[in-house]
Amino acid sequence: MSSQSLSGKRVLTLGPDLAGLAAGPLAGARIEAAGLERLIGVSAVDADLVLIDADAWSPPALAAAVQALSLCAAPPPVLLVGSHLPTAVVRGLLRLDRSDVLDAPYAPEVLGAVIATLLEAPAPAAQPAAPPHAVEVARCWAVVGAVGGSGATTIAIEIATQLCARQVKDKSVCLIDLNLADGSAAAYLGAHPTLRLADLGMAAEKLDAAMLQAFVTPVTSQLDLLAAPRDPDAFDAAPREAILRMLEIACESYDWVILDMPRHRRSWTLEALGGCDEMLVVSELTVPALLAARSLSDEIERDLGSGQKPKIVLNRLASRMFGPAPSMTEAEKALQRKAEAGISSDWEAAAASVNLGGPIATHRPKSKIVKDIQTMVERLAAHAARGGVKAA
Ligand SMILES: Nc1ncnc2c1ncn2[C@@H]1O[C@H](COP(=O)(O)OP(=O)(O)O)[C@@H](O)[C@H]1O
Ligand SMILES: [Mg+2]
């Protein structure tokens, strides 16, 4: 392409080495040098062409950025150049209507010709905008353990599974593991965690329902999981606003959202809990756990200051034959309140399900755990249906 025909075209370049093209194949164009985050939500209104140097970015970051691009309503044409073109990135590009790749080294005329072809390709017809509609907001329940190992993740997974069984629609329930650094929900479900927190942080302001899908792992046709890969620095990887925005969009996208909450308070904890219809504090039947459950529940109630009260779920109820564990009545005395529900102990079923990967309801449907969770979910859902919670 001659510099004449590029004159006035807006070209977004990603990669410092592309700056040199301004005097060559990109002469005459209005060039904006940018980083990968610029691709989130970019449209043909922002640029006539996106030119990416694959060698300038790490393949996972680039793959995520290209994925974000494919979720844009009307992405501009994209040309990827470089000496290493990662397969995942190229596959992502193939989803775009107008894209091409060029192996480096290339002659300036070849680059010019490829750009000309891309610019001449007709833009796909714009999709008609969806009619405005009232956004239905999900019922959101949070589950938090009073002490580590009390069974919060197990119960969150079983609740999500029971809710799926009550739905007819696909993708109706989302389980969100907010133990960002070392959550176990994905491992328990035998699923691959795909919530990239750094990308979520970059996308936060523009995050919408379509973009959220780039971060979820489908577990079954009805259940989606939002869980981050293990990373000791995960809690610093995405700012508070990004986490809250993710929760907001998830609540707009699903009928039910279940949060597996970290026990330690983060900057977003109270706001996340404040948006929930139910908060369940899970305790096991030991005196320290019961005391911790009482304190945690009091702290949450006090600091929310909205009148919302966590409910306490006693997990791993066992027959007294097996030792001096407190009974449910004794536990309620220590808690100084009634428990919402008791879940039976069944180590074999719990272990089998995590070892096989999947809910207990799938691998050991006859376990008492499944029956107890079902009873609890039915009661809580009936309460929700009567509108006995959160003002919308
Ligand atoms: N009702 C139960 N009966 C038997 N084992 C259970 C039960 N609930 C949870 N477990 C087991 O207890 C351990 C800790 O559970 P987990 O859900 O990871 O707790 P948390 O998320 O609170 O740290 C896991 O091995 C899990 O399989
Ligand atoms: Mg857990």
C-alpha cells in the first residue's frame, strides 16, 4: 500500500519496535502507540487498524488481550506480526472477522500489501443492539468458614449444585471462589481455574456480561465457576473495584451466585457481603470453631450495620459415639443463637468427591451431606422466594 492510501488512517500499534514503521510502511498514518489494555473494548471508531508485535508481549497476556478484542462489538481489523506467533493467540485472532498474521522478518512492501488487503475488507454488518430491558439480579449467597477446614468450600459447591438441580436454564448458577490466592473450589470440582486477575484488573471499567465469559470456567451446562489459578500475590493482582465490578456483572448474568469467601477480611469483603441475600458462616463442632463462628458472625453484623445477619451452619455433625463433640444444642448454647442448619459428617463421600473431582451430589448422591444441604437450600430458597431478604 502506498503511504498515500494510509494517509489519515488511525493505526493502533502495540509493541515499541513498531515505532520505526512510521517512517516506512505506515507513513502518513495517525499512529497511537499503546499497551495491551487498550484492546479492551476498542472499536472501529477508535482505530482503522490494530498492529501488534507478538514478540513484545508474553503469550498468555497477548492471548487474553486478543480474547478481549474478540468480545468487542465492532473490533477494527487486526494484524499480528512477529517471529514467534503463539498458537493460542493466532487461534484467538481467527475468531475476528478481519485479521491476518505475518511472520517476521518481512519486507516493508509485504507489510504494506497485507495492511491494504485488511483495510479493504468490508466491515461486518453491525449487530442490532439488544433492546433495553430491566436487568434481573441474581440471588447471591456467601459462604465463609469460621476456621480453616470447617467445610465452607464443600458446602458452597454442594449449594451451587443443588441450585442447578432446581433450574431449567443453562448457565444459571455461578460459583465464585474469592479465596483468590489459594482457593480450592476448582480443584474440588476437577476444573481448570481461568480467572486471570491481572486481566480482570485491566478490564474492570469496561467489564460487561460478554467480557465476563472470558474469565469463567464452565463446569456443567448450568454451573459456571469463577476461580483464579493459585498465586501467592493474587490478592494484590486485581484492585477492589475490579472484584466488586466482577461480582456486580456476575449478579446481572446469572440467576444464582454463590460466593466462597475468604475468612480474612479484604478491602472488598464488606461490600461483597452487603450485596448478598444470605451469609452463611460454616462452623465445625469444636469449641474453638463455635467461638470463632460467633465472633465472625457478630463482626460481620456489626460492621455491615444494615441489620443483615449471617446464619450459622454446623458442619460434620457426627454421632456422639465417636467422641466428646458438642451436640447441636450445646453448640447453639456456645453460639448464643440458633443454627440455621446442620450438615452430617461423611468423610468417605467428601473424600471420594474431591478425589474424583466433582460435587458429592454427583459422586455420592445418597450421602447424608447431600440430603442435609438439599433441605437447607430448599428452606433458604423458599425464604428468598417470599422476598424475605435484601431490598432489590
Ligand atoms: N460434612 C462433611 N463430612 C466429612 N468431611 C467433610 C465435610 N465437609 C467438608 N469435609 C471435608 O473437610 C475438609 C475441609 O473442607 P473444605 O470445604 O475445604 O473447608 P474450608 O473451605 O472451610 O477450608 C475437606 O477434606 C472436605 O472434604
Ligand atoms: Mg475453602
